[in-house]
Amino acid sequence: MKRKLLLVHAHPDDESITTGGAIARYAAEGADVFLVTCTLGEEGEIVPPRLARLAAGEADQLGGYRYGELSAACAALGVTRHEYLGGIGRWRDSGMAGTPAAGHPRAFTAGSRAAQTVQLRALIEELAPQVVVTYDAFGGYGHPDHIRAHEITMAATEDAPSVARVFHVVQSTAALADGLAELRADDTSPFRVPADDELPSVPDEKIATALDISAHLPAKLAALRAHETQLTVTDGAVVHFALTNSIAQPLGRAEHFVLARGDADGAATDLFGGL
């Protein structure tokens, strides 16, 4: 049986930051890897000064630029097929909680949750993945679009005939602490290294799958570099990255997942294990 993996993400770059290794690994192993992105990320902040005028409050062209970035990232990772939920431009980045962007008529969180669920369910029925990945109920770090992506994915996968497992991608508390310790020991990052409890993470006893991505870090790094408006990759003895907040984030050799639906037997090191 052909293995099929579907990932549901809120904005361009989320796929590379949180699941780039999983995408690259399963694509390299011959699985069909499908990606659904819910918005174009129009409200993102911008790293390179030369591109600052693309911002929502200026030319409002960031979404179109990020389309190109995501296309390059998908190519680097080996994504089989990429879709925007409802078609490109249907849903707009809602911005962080409390920002005016949430009032835009196309804002993802202002849209009909039921309609968005129907759009995603149609793709699930067409693509027939056995495994689906999205965020946890907190959206990883609380972004409203991440939370909405979680909500519609959980609704759209309920009783879906092909779907055997649904996972939430998370940050392992132990792996995060190890990565930050490595950055502190190296002490060459141009970015601020945060405290262990500053970045969101999940206790390891809740994690069902630790997926080894060490062989696929070059592909993940290439995908991260494609998202130049959103983040900076720092080379050196300890390769890491930072978003526009200039907080250093380690690049782990594994990606971690909580099992939200399905049988955990065989899944400790493989999202498809035992299926």
C-alpha cells in the first residue's frame, strides 16, 4: 500500500520549521506527501530591510512573495502536491490575537469553520492519506490561525475512511533543553538564546513519536532558507535559526508528535509504523 501523509499548516514557513524533516524523510522514502496551507501569511513581519515595503501596511504584497518562498521550500523538501485551503487567496492571515487583521473579510479565523472543514474534508477524500499532521489545540504557540487549523483538521478527519492516525506536531521539552544548552555552550549565536521555559514545549511523556530526521537536515535547512522574509538560518558549529523576534531556536535531529487519534502500536519512531 502506498504511504500517504497529509500535513495541514496555517502559513508558509510553518511546514518547514515544524515538519520539514518529516516531509523530507517520507518524500525520500517514496511516500506521497501532501501539504495544505491555509493562508498566504500576509500579516507576517519581514526580516530583510530591502523587502520591508511588501508588508500588509505598505504594498500588501507579502502574501504573493511568500507564495514563491513556499514553492521553493516545497521543492527542497520533495512535497508531492501542495494546495491552499479553498484555493490560493481564499483565506487571509488573521494576524496575532487582538490585531486589526482579524477583522479582514477574508481572515481565516473570521471565516466559517464549517465551510473550511468541508474544504479540507474534500481534499482528504481525494488524497486518501493514512496519516494526517497538524498542530495541537494551542496551535503550538497560540496563534489564532494555528488554532483554527487544528480545529478544522480534527473535524475533517473524524471518521475519514482513509485516515488511521492524526498527529499533533510539538516541541519536545527535553530536546529543546538539549538544543539550547548546545547553543549556550557554543556561545557564538548573533541572536538571544532563550531560557529553557521561554519557548513552548510538551513534556516527553506525552510524545508518541520521535522521528529521526538527521539524514534530512540539509533538505530542511534549504527549505528554511527559502523563507527569507520570515527567518534567518545561522551557520557555524551549531546551525540554528531565528524568526523576526531574533530569538535563537535550535534545529533538532528529531521531530516530535503527539498522537491525537488512532492506534499508537508501532508508532514510536515512525508515523506509519505498524500500519
